[in-house]
Amino acid sequence: MGKSVWVRLNMAGYKPDRAKAAVVLSDADIEGGKWRVKKEGNVVLEGTLAAGKHGDDVHVRQAFYYTVDFSALREAGVYTLELDGAEPRRITVDTDPYAKVAEQAIYHLRTVRSGCPTPHTNAGHPSDAEAVLYVVDGDWTEGKWKEAAPRRTVDMLGGHYDAGDYIKFTLTVASLAWHLLRAYEENPKMFTKAHSTSGLVDLLDEAKHSLDYLAKIFPDENTFIIQVGNGKDHNEGWRLAENDALNGKRPAFCALSRVHMGAAAAALALGAVIFADFDKEAAALYGQKAAAIYARARKDDTRASAFERDATNDFYYDRTDEDNMALAAAELYRLTKDAAYLEHGAAYAPPPTGSVSWSAMNGDANYRLAQHGDASAKERFLKEIADYRWDNVWDLPGGRYTWGSLPVWMGMANNHEIARRLYGGSAESVPFLGVLDYTFGRNNWGIGMVASDEMPDTIKNVYNYVTNVLGKVAVGAMSEGPGRKKTHDSFKHYFSKTEGPDPFEPFNTSAAVFTDDSYDFMIAESTIWGQGNLILMLALA
């Protein structure tokens, strides 16, 4: 059979009691091929390949694919899967296979902190403490900005840089904080103190860094900061934040944008609930800020959304605010038990969309409202889950490739798993396990999409300063996953060219492309929004 057979499985590992299966890709029909699972040289499980299915050049480029089910492995240990014509693959069965990966994913967030030293650098952008205020210039839908008159500054020191750049977006900082707190809610015992210098476990220490920043974005009744830094950041080339020539020249964009205000209020309100057990003073501040931001967002002079227009890609333009505001109302109700918030949430009532992305909190909002007894919200949440489609070889919910495919799928998968736990259903969520396995190697390319020294064959070339300035592996950073080929092709001129044959190209399809190129900001970039989705997924797993 030569080297035309490839085995794809979850390299991070499997819990003993869950379903476990590998996908085999082949250029030729290998029905009847023998496979064996060995432990310490002894065969413990074996079988033959049933009839294969034909690749569709959307999810699989190879002519055939097959499934090897090894769910019968229920004893913890390290095994080897062997198949004629393919390289042997390690199988790990463990009661807690994701704890170390979660620790590394949280550690990566520490490396993208702003305003304080990180594991790799001195404090970045200290002049954010006096960022010059900018306001919308003309029509809000144009995404243009100008310096406020009279000139004034705001203290926006802190927070997390969004991705491979040094811009700080309120929307993604809020999303990160909310997802970290949700991860703690779901599985508090998973998170430990490995890098934190405070009395908090690493996850809460990172969440607090986000929340403390969010507590500063509403300094007065008519000032709300949605972004610090702008498109000029992308013209400076690779550098460390501590050496950035733009320090002292980074604008703070001010807009009464309900999208941003709702997301921030939701994160702060949940922070007030969680931190009541750890830091009552911080919890009180978060709660006060959440209520004030939400109340201001409901006034008539606010707008649905604001953003910065960019030649390459508009910066996080979320056009709809209902989901953000509904989530904020739900979290504030939980914090205060004021029934008015629940009424507000029901009025915002985001409809199911059948998809989840950084800009759509529909499922999250309806789930939270349903927790408080809103039957209509439960119906909407379950309708959204039912609309997910995962009839593809990788069990991806929707299976549609876009920019940031992996965190989009994670959002859908997390909602599907939460719905299963709350409202019943099958013993396991197929989309959840599908995305989990896909993230750690059961994908076309056989690559783990989180940079880690805990498993073989993971990404090494993340689009950020750790890789491109310091020449190190950005441990814990997650790729945005495969991208839509048509979109990727249109941006190729921005990316570096991999020297020699690209080992991933033979597995790209007419719909999806993946690469491990530290200059490919569509695929290799790691965003804090994506990290939040990842850490919640690991907590649920």
C-alpha cells in the first residue's frame, strides 16, 4: 500500500468511558485491511476495515476513508494503533487527558497580557494609561474615527491583546472573560495554580486581568471604550510590545455601542458572582460597573454597534446587539435577582441562528435565560441546537469553513454539550466529541491545533510575537483552524511562502485549507476569543 494511508485520531487522549474512533484516509480502496491495537507489544484489540466511503473533496480529499472504532479500550494506559501501510499511532486513555493542555492554554493568555510583564517581555504599552480619546467620524456604518475635541485622555492600561497584533478590543476581552468564568463554573476542580502570583488559580487570575480592564472602559456617563489601538498596528511589522513605536500614540475609540456594552456588562456581572467568594471588593466593583453599563446601553442615544474599517478585514463588526444585551440582562438577573432584568432579557429574545461565532451570543443568551425559567428561551436554545448539522466524516457541527472555523465550531459544540447535560438526549454529544477530537488531530492534516509539548504533531508556527520575534513555540496557543479556501486564496499575497513542499497541501480540499505558517494570519493566528472557547471546551470535556 506504500505511504498512501493515514490514520487520524485524538492525540491528546480519551477518557475511558467515551466513544473512541480513528478515521483512516487512503488513496486506494483498502477494505478488509487489518488493524491492531497493542499495549506493551501485546494485541488487545483487532479488526478489519469495513467498506470505505468516498472522499467528497470538501471534507476529505483522499479517494476513500474508513473508521476504526476502539471504544472497547476502557483501561487507562498508552496503546499503539497499527494498520498496514500507515505509520503506527499512539492512543492515550486517561481519566483526565486535558488538564495539562488547559493549563498551557491559560498560560498562553498570560503571554498576551498588556500593561504588565509577561513570561517573555517587560510591560507593553505603558502609555495606554493616557490613551487619547477618539470618536466616530460621521456615519457609524463607515467605521471611521477622529480625535475628540476638546482633546482628552483615558486610562486604558491593562487587558489582553487580541491576537497576533497589539490591539485591544472590548468585545473579545469581554468574550474571553465570560468564557473563562463559564469554564470555572462548569469544572472548578480542573484548574490549578501553576503560574499565578496571586492567591487565585491560574484561570481566575487571568479572568481578573480581563475584568479589571473592563471595569475601566466606562469612566463616565458618556464615555465607553470599545478599542485601544488601531489599524496602524498592522503596519509596524513584528516587534515586542515593550518596544512598540506606537506606544503613546494608540487611540482609545469611544462609542456608546450596545454590542460592546452588552458583552462587557455580561462578563462583569458574571465576574461579580464568581469573585464574591474570592475578592468581595473586586466583585462589588464588577457588579456596580455591569449595572451602570447596562443601564446606559438602554438609553435612546446609544447605537447598535461601532467598529473600525480596515482594508484587509473590518475589525470585529457585530451588527446585532440583541444577543449581547440579552446575555447581559440574564447575568444581571442572576447577580441581583431583580425581575426587571429577566423581563428585559425576554424582550431582547435573540432568535436561533443555527450557528455560533464570536459575534453571536444567541445560544449563550438563550441558555442563560432558560436557566432562570424562561420556557421560550429554552425552546429557542434547543431549536438552535437542533439546527446544527454534523453529517460529515469529522462530525463537525455545520462543517462550513470560514475565517476562524475552529472557534466557531467550538462555540456550537459547547452549546450542544451544555444542552445535552441540561435537557437530556444521547449519552454523548457527537458534535462536541467531533470538535474535541478534530482539535487534537482527528482532522484531514493529522495535526493538533493547540501548540503543546504534551502530545506529538502539534502546530509550531503561531502568528504572534513569541514565534516571529523570539523564535519560540507559543505553548498553549490555538490556531484558528482550517480556512475557507476561496477566502484564503484571496489573501495569499499577504502570507509568506513555505519553502519546499507544504506537507499539509495533499490534504487540503476544494473547500478547506490549512497550513502551519507563522505569517498566515487567517489560519495560524491565535485569538483570545478562540482561547476562551477552547478553555470552556476543555472544562466540559
